[in-house]
Amino acid sequence: MEDPPPPPPPEPEPEPAAAAASQRRDVEPSPPPPQPRRRLLRLRSAVQHYEWGRRGDASLVARLAAQDPDPARPYAELWMGTHPSGPSTLLDDGELLGDWLARNPDALGPAVAARWGGDLPFLFKVLSVAKALSIQAHPDKNLAEVLHALRPSTYKDDNHKPEMAIAITEFRALCGFASIESGKHKSLHINEHTLYTMKELKDILRTVPEVEGLVGHEDAGKLMSMKEYDGGSEVRSSLQSAFAKLMTASKDMVSEAISKLISRLNIESKIRTLTDKEQLVLSLERQYQEDVGVLAALFFNYVKLSPGEALYIGANEPHAYLSGECIECMATSDNVVRAGLTPKYRDVQTLCSMLTYKQGFPEILRGVPVQPHVRRYTPPFDEFEVDSCLVPPGELVIISPVPSPSIFLVMTGVGELQADSLSDGEKAKEGDVFFVPAYTEVKLSTCGLESMKLYRAGVNSRSFN
């Protein structure tokens, strides 16, 4: 009988570094698979012809849309995204961008696809404003779901709609409630370029009897007696009561108050210079006669943005864009609760109940340089951010890959966009719109002697930190 074979020699103990590496391999996730080479998609954007828009070729929206504009027709908004009220399509075959994304979910990136249900979480716009938009607010997510369930024909989706506007031209807006006490403005960084007048609510009640009469002596008295150190909830409660009294006043009372105010201002303009807020009242009355929004405007901050300045608006905050042209970005929604300066449906009770009634001047963003020739506007919302890119002649600007999709809009100039290492770039000119998949490097260059200006919308980078 043969002896059994000797046992195999024991395996040598691994080196400490090798053992550590083996342990790391057991717990670390495998690296992501290599990304396929990406291509840019040219988009055709939807145009909205709202009555407040600039008309004909005076509208930037009409010029960017490369249409032969009707001089009598308003061209108010250019929509770039997947919202069903104005979806973008692929330029080459007309397929809806949303349908293409459903077939190519990797273009969103795994984090975006998982969090936002396989859809683009932001809606990118250009606005050309000739006359005031409605006094409005956008519901938070919970309220949006309730409103959509109750009135789907009015509130067409169940999403919230935080937004940001970046001025292209001088851009004027009403945004948020003015403070009750002037002292609350001492710490705000405000200059003459962003604010016309700082009429606090006490000044309005003291100097505009037409408003004080609609609010009523009791509510006006409560606001007048408020001190800077009073609790915030008490101030907000008194402001809500006064504002609701104004917004729900009868049509006859509103009409009479506006008539008296306009007559008084026209007389006083002959003996003194009207304030910017008073001139605004006269302008709004010419646009929306006998509308309570003419009076409500006195409660809000009156903001002027210079080109390149921006403001953002959270849920349940009152605002109204007044004039000018801007880039706008928001969560993918079209939910608007209106209560003044509009011929559309007004939901006054909902608006008055939903507002936060916070007071104070809005924060003004001016963009932060993130690389040469690129400034980033980052609002406190996860769904979006916007980059402003100015590509000088002869320069190459490289936009690094990001884990979310982007939409690029060429505002001025002629140039080229090149995706990843593809040898052939896409020619780009004013009004061209491109969808860029996640994890795609984009190289920007100009043609000729002029700079090329672009805007990029994408998911907020902070949401991936």
C-alpha cells in the first residue's frame, strides 16, 4: 500500500499591504463601467405666446426661436425641457425629448434617474416681458399634490416650482413682502442697482390712505403698532390678515380706491417728483385697470436687476415679473397660483393662505467664477443651477463632465460644441439648443472674431455632494 501524498504546502501569508488591498476589494464597490461616447442632441424648443410677451422681432424669444415673427403676436417664453405643456423635441426627427430619455435613461445619469423618476428635473426658459405678469406664488410639493388632485385642469402637475431669473436686459420685478420696520434692512447688502425704493409697510399705511381704507383700521393699527423686536409669528399673522383684507375687498371698493389713488398721484406729480413705487402704480394701472394687484404691488419689494444679476424665488413666496428679458430656470412644473394683475383664473383664498409672509429684500446673485469664462448661479434648490459661458475668440473652453444632463442655449455669436473626443463638433449659432447627456465633456470654441455667449442649465452640483 502506497503512502498517501503529502499535504500541499501552506499558502504564504499575504504581505500586509496585499491583505489590506484584498480587504478593500471586499468592501469597495466596483468602479463604474466605462461611459459610451456621447453625442449632442439638437433640440427644437416650444414657444409660449402669453399676452404679456413682447411682440414680433422686438422679442428675444422670437429671435432665438428663429421664427419669422408676426409683429402683432406676443412671443413670451421659450421652453427647453420635457414639461408636457411645452415639451422640446429632437430637431432631426421630431421625437419628444422625454420619450428619447425614456429609451436612453443612462443619459440622465444614475443619480438623477433614480431620484427624479427618469425625467429631467429642471425646466429652462427665456422670458421676454412687455407688461407685468400676475401677482403669483408657486406651491410647495405637498400643496402642489393637493391642488393637482383637486383641480387638475388648473394645476396641471403635482410638483413644486422653485425658480431663478437671470437678467439679460434690465429686469424689473416685485418679490417678497417689504419689511415693516426700516431697521430690518440695515444688514442687507443693497445698492442703487437692485432696488428702486425702500417703502416699508408702515410708510404705505401711513401715506397711502386708499390702501389703509381697504385693509381696515383694526388691521392697519396692528401693523402700525408692531416693533422690530416683536415675534416673527405675530408680525406674519398681522401681515396675513391685512393682505387678505386687501385682496378680498369687493370690486367696487377696489375700483374706487384705485381711482382715488391715480387721481391723487396725477395731481401731486405736478408739484413733486413721484417715487419709483408711485410711478409703478401708475404704470400697472394703465396695464390692468381696476385690478387689486395695482394696490397689492405696494406691499412688495420693487427690484431692478442689471444684466448678469439674478434672484431666486422659493415656494409660497409672492412675486411678479414686470419688464425686461431674462433666463429662467425652475423645477419641472407649471403650477401657478394667481391673485392679481391677470385676466386668468384667480385663486385668491389659496394664495393668501399659502404665503410665508416673510419680510425682507431678496438675495441678489451675481454668479461665482468656477473656471475661466464661466460663472455659476447656484440657488438653494436641488433641481437646477445655471452657468453663464462667454467664449472669447480663439479660446477653447472645456466644460468638465458632470453626473447629470445639461441643456445649452447659444445666446449670441457663432461657434462650435464638441462632445467628448468625437472628432466632429456641432456648429452653433444664436438660438441653437443642445441636450448634453450626463458624464459628457463639452468643448466650446468660437468662429470668427466675436465672442460666443451661452447658458447651461443642469442639476445643482451640490445635490451630488
